[in-house]
Amino acid sequence: MQHIQTVLDHGFEYIGGDLSTDFINTKSGRINGDGHEHVQTYADVVAFVREAGLLKPAEAKRLVAAAQARPEKATQLYRRAVALREATFRAYERLIQQKDPAPEDLAVMGAEASKAVGRACFVKSADGFSWDWADTDDLERPLWPIARAVADVLIHEENRSLLRECADDTCAWLFVDRTKNHSRRWCDMNTCGTRNKMREYRERQKRVAAKAQ
């Protein structure tokens, strides 16, 4: 596997209200089976975290160079990232359905979170203090903020209770509903929201026309 960034039809979308749901949403088409994969190489994982603002550009550049020098290790890390994403998707889906995640998925998420926390440190931030990681060429680095975000959702009941799936029948993108009144229905109002509102409008018009006949 070559570890260069994939040329995509559109960039990553950070609309999920949380890094963990944004990472889940790097795969589309889960319902109809024509999955569109936006994370195809280790370099894509690096790019996702960098564009989220959680990896410095210079550090990202070094990690991609290190991946090219150690392609087998980078492939292993890429597969771990995808395994974490899929385990998280399944776990969040079950939580939305008010079911417990499968033990094997909890094991995957827990293993990655443990590695992330083990390498994290406290840094001063605008809100006081936060978790961060020192600059490193360790190829595991892009997985750490993703795994930490997953842990924060699982551990905090408030975050778990705000997990949602897009109301569009064909979407399946997930998000954490951080709106003030927690009434968000769509992954994106400009795509799924607009499409469904237009459908609802046409259906209302049909009902009005039927009654008028």
C-alpha cells in the first residue's frame, strides 16, 4: 500500500459535533452497500486529524514521510484506524438504540484509548487545561486524538445521550447533537435536510391537492 493522501471528490466533513463521529462519517453508503471510503491510506488518517486542527502541519508531514519509509508499519496502523472506526460505528449505533455495545467492539475502543491516554499530557488551553501529545514521529500519533474522543463519548453519559443518526433513510451518518434544544435531525441541513424537507413539502402538496378534488 502506498501511503500518500487520496485525491477525493470532496474533503473531509467536520459536521458530526465530535471528532469521533466525524471519523465515522469518513465512510458513506453504509445502508445501500455502495460504501464510499474517504480513508484509504495511512496518509488519509493523518490528513483527517491535521485538518481537524489536532496535528501540526510539520508533524503531519514528518509522519507521512515516516510512513513511506516504513510502509508495512503504516499499513498496520491504517488497518487499526479503520478497525477503530468500524467498532465505534457499531457501538454508537447500539447506544442510539439504547443497547450495550458488543464486548469485542468495546475491547477495540478500549485498547486504542488506553494507548492514547498513556501517551497524553496536560497542556494549558483557553478553557484551562486539556489533553495533548508531544510532537513525535510515532506512527500511532494520528490515532490518539480519535481514540481519546471515542473514550470521552463513551465515558460521559451526557455525550452518549446526545448521539444521533441522521433522519434521512439513506444516510446513516452519525452526530452528537450539541444544539441548544437538542432537536437536530440531519447530518447536514444543506444536503439531507434540504432533500427531506423538499420531499415533505411535495407530500403535503399532494395531500392538499387530493383533498381539493
